[in-house]
Amino acid sequence: MAKFLNGTRAEKDIELRIVVEDENDCAPVFNLTTGAVYEWSSTATFATTAIATDADQEGTLHAKIAYSIVKQHPEEMFYINPQTGGLYVMKNALDREKHDTYTLIVKGTDMNGAVDGNSGTGTVTISILDVNDNVPTLKSAYYECSVEENTVNVEVVRIQAIDMDQKYTDNWLAIFTIVSGNEAGYFSISTDNKTNEGIVILKKELDYEDLKEISLQVSVTNKAEYHSSVVITETKTYTIHVSVINQPEGPRFKPAVKVITISEEHSSITLNKVITRYVAIDSDTLLNATNVRYAKGQDVDNWLNIDGKTADIRLNKIPDYESKFLINGTYYAHIICITNEVPAKTATGTIAIQVKDFNDHCPVLMHQSQTLCYEDHVVYVTAVDKDHFPNAEPFGFKVDTVRTKESWSFEPLNGN
């Protein structure tokens, strides 16, 4: 450093800039890359982008990366844009049910891919997303099952759906429909979302004596709409054959209400004479019930008596059409049939006695005496009768001329 004699600096410092030229000594580096694309995607559908970085000088060939695919597993289904690293579907053949994941080894070469460029590799994982491209089927084409009569809200059978789409998605979830055989509404069918089974439930009681077997036709589809690649020309149905199991049943009355008609006329009735027989039937054989006994249930005015062995019914009293216990001219009583077993079964039937009115009541005047003023010339006379039409009004009136001093005449007013 030059100085004056007095020791001061003779010149200023000169700034010296040294530029370090980049040498292509760094290879491209990849981060783990993942992507996803739907199965059956069309050619050139974007999946993901593989990105590498290069530590060499930015904006030079040392850092300009060209991309290529080294290897694909399990098969070649993608291509790469060498400039951007974008990965795209090569052909419309991705099938998740065949391969749900693809692993690609991607190479990045600097110097824009020159032979003497540095290279690095990375792994790209592409997941194949599910579409509803599989039609569900059932494990069996024919099912046999049974259910006891006189039961309700019980599980009859489970039918397993088979679907290759992704589990627990709407593409996999089955929807079952009873196509035919359930017109009477005995059954319902629902889906177990965990097992994808159809559950057939009995919703109404079946009677073995009326219906011994039922054949149901069932179809199955998915909750999600089918992919455009699925073409269905005909809906397949499956048979569920249900046998009804007979159960020992108690007796029953047929008809449930037995109607008989009796006049209240005394001369036509003999008390303790059989007026009808009301026998219960065996619900299984439909023949007269055996090993049973009969008793009287509700009989509010004690009109009836029943033979405990034969079910013969007799009158305890003369029917009265004017009785307060009649409903619209009919007297109702209940008959009970009881089996001689333990525990006993019972059945109840209804006797409806339609009483015919008989003219057994005389009409009477509502007023036995009436006061008439001297200047009046008219008195109104009204009668009533406990009987009903045609044994009641209109009434005919006449004057007892033997015990009446004055001269009177009647004119009808309204029939009463």
C-alpha cells in the first residue's frame, strides 16, 4: 500500500469483484409426488405433476430440467410432458377393479435433457378413483326360506349382494326392490349398509290356512347412478321362495258375528228352546273345534243361556223390542270358546239378535183429562204408543158415545 512521507495513504482502495462461474455439478432432486384420476378417464386426462429442483444457477441450462418416465408399474398407462412434468392418461383403459394404484419412476435431466446432463429420479404414486362401472349381483339366483304364521316384524332372510366397486361407497351400496309377489304388502326389504345384504322383513301376519307359500321376485341396483360405460338391456331378477310354517292355533268363530231374527210376540217363543247353535271351528282344520267348552261372555240383560258342550243357545227371557239394551233394534251378546289345554286358548264370537216389533202395546192418551173453556169449541187430543211403525201411529180416534153427553166429532190433525 503506497503512503506519503507523513504516513498517510497515497491512494484509495479499489473494489475487486470476482464472479464465480457455475459448474453443472448438481443433479435434479424430486419430492414425493402423488396424484389421482378416475378409472375409465379419457386419453390426455391430467393426473398430477412431477416437479424436480436443481441447485445450479437458475435460468441456465444447468437448471433447465427435461422430464421422462423410466418405469411404470403394473403397466404403462401414463405419459409425461417433458417440459412441465405433467402426467396424463395414455389410453381410456384404467380399471380400478384391476389395478387401483400405479407407481411411476420419473427422471429429470438438466441441460434440458442433454446426454451429458445430470439426472435424478423420483417416485410418483397415482391412485385410481372408483366409478360405478359394476352392476351388483346376488350371491345366489334362488333362495329358499320359511317364516311362521301369525308372526310380524321378523327377519325372514338375508340376501348377499356382490359388487366389485369400492366398498362402503354409493357405488357399492345395493338397493333392493321386490318386483313381484308382494302385492298384498306382506314383506319389506332394506339394506344392511355394513354387509350390503338385503334384509327381507315380514310386515303383516301370514295365515297358513290361507297362504302356504309365496314366491318373491327381487332386483338389485346401486344407490349411485351407473357410469356411462355400463349398458343394461334387461333387469335381472332373483327368486325368493318363502314357505309359511303352520303353528297350532286356537279356535275361532266363523262367522265372527252370528245374526238371528226373533219376534217379541210371546206366543211364538218358547223359553229354554234352542234358538241357534254357535260352534267355533278349528283354525287349522277348519272343522268344528274339539276338546273345547263354551261360556257366556257379555250379556248385559241376561237374555241368553249356552250349553257348555254343544254351544246350543237358548233364551232366558222374552225379547223386548222396546228394551233399552237394544242398539238399532239389535241385542248383542258374546260367546266364548275355551280350549281344554294348558295354557288354554280362547275365541270370542258375537250373537246379534234382531228383534222384530210386535203390536204388544196399546196407544194411550198423553193427557187423561183436559180443561176446555166455555167459549172454546176445540180440544187437541194426542196419543203415544211404545211400539214402532207400523204398529204405532197413525192412530184412529173415536168418541165413546155411551159415556159422553155432548155431541163431539174428531178430525185428524197429524196422525197422533
